[in-house]
Amino acid sequence: MKKLLVIIGILFSLNVFACLNGETKVLTNGLALYEDYEGIIPRGHEFFTIEFDKVFKQLDSLYNKTKKIEYLSDKGYVLVIQGKYQEALNLYLDIEKTHPNRYSTASNLGTIYELLGDNTNALKWIKKSVAISPDSHNGSEWLHIKILEAKINPNTISSEFFTKTSFGNFDMPVSELSANQTEKLIKSIYYQLNERMSFIKSEDSIIGLLLFELGNLAMLESNFKDANEIFKIAKDYGYESSLLEKRISFTNGFLFAKAINYTTPNNYIEVINYEKTALLILSILIALIGLYFLIKKLKA
């Protein structure tokens, strides 16, 4: 019985502890703004503690000395981190007037307009940024465009609209994508989610849906541990469906199987049934212990 309780304890303590060492954002003046967690689980940027007044003074000073527009552009990005979207917008519009057709200006204007809720202008500037630099943001801006189009016309929101594919309705996703296509789609969804999850922490239907699809892609690569965590984050962002619950159960079953030294997910149904039996036994045991102490107290 002790062994059974230990196994159950392992199952419910399977937390995914990600570490940093992912991509790092460094300004032109050498200041590191954030570092990302490695892996494919989007968590948003891990921003470092920033003394904003000090940073602005330094960037202004460097710009006045060198007239390098990169310092002003970096100032705009820091304003976005502060949540000063209108101030950042005005700065980038001024930069566009004096130094037109810069990729970073168009990209940041698109992001700021989106954060301000002006999706039409956001789409205009993101399309311009892609025209200037098609491979930017790890080649994922095609998905940013799809997200903005869906925001403008919410009726289009669906898995197929974003990914141009479907992963079926079985417990285990199925796909006709090649390994290379799967990898590219994972990178695109991860990048776009990680960017927007840095600023959007509340429920969001598009983020939730894309997290679900990212979890499906992780399952296709037999990455059940990350898929399980991604599915849970999808629920945090408000995504709900019976298929999501099926796939959470599948990944739970695999993780439980792994905890008791199964090597493949082929026996996941048997494992899930074993898990349910184990929980039932534990519940009965707790009830009996409670009843024992209640009787003992009444006799006292």
C-alpha cells in the first residue's frame, strides 16, 4: 500500500519546471531586457528589473551623441514594456516620418496598435513589416497576420483558419504534416504566443485555441510532458472542449505510465483505469481513517 501511495504521489507532483537560457533581448546600449524559458512551452518573456528613468536618460544621451535611430527605437520598446502605449506610438510615428520603411518601426507600430485595440491599423503595419523583412520573428509573422484578421472578423476563428490543418477528434492527434512542417508550425505558434503572453495574462480565446494546437503538435512529437503543461495553460486562458479533456487524460495516462516504468503509451487505457482504481482505494482509505477517528471521538 505504501508503494501505491508513493506512485500516486509521484503522479500528482509531476510539475514542469522550466529554466531560462532561451532567447535574450538586448538593447543597442547593451542592456538585457528579458530572457525566455527554453523549450516549446510559451510563458511570456521573463523581464528583468529595469530602472526606467535611468535607461531613458542613457538612451536619450546616446541618441544625442550619435544620432543613431536605434536608440530612439529602443526607447519606444521600453515604453511598451511600461504599458505606455500611446507615448510609444507617438515616438514610432515620429521615427517613421524621419526614417521611413524601417522594419522595427513597422513591427512595433503593429504591436502597439494591437495592444491599443486598433486591429485594422495593426494589420496594416504588420503586413508592411513582413514586406520589409519576410523572415522576421523566425518567419512566424504570417501567423500574426492571421491572428489580426481573426480579431477583425471573429467568425473566422478556428483551428483550421490558423494552421490550415486539423488534428482529428481522437484521444491522440493525427496529422498529415511532415516532420519538417510540424517543426516549423511549432516554432511559429510558440513565437507568436510567447510574444503576446508577455502582455496578455487574462483569458483570451485566440491564445487559448493556439495553445491547444501547440499541445497537439507536441503530442505528435511524443512530447507528452510539455503537451500536458501546454493544455493546462490553454485552460487558464479560457479554452474549453471535450477534446481538450480527452487529450489531457491521454497525456496524464502517459505520464502515469512513465512514473511506474511503462515505456510506451500503448497501454494508456489500462494505466488510466489503474489510476482511477488507485484513487478510489485512496479515497476509501481516507474515509475509513476519518470514520475511525470520529468513532474514537464519540466514545471518548
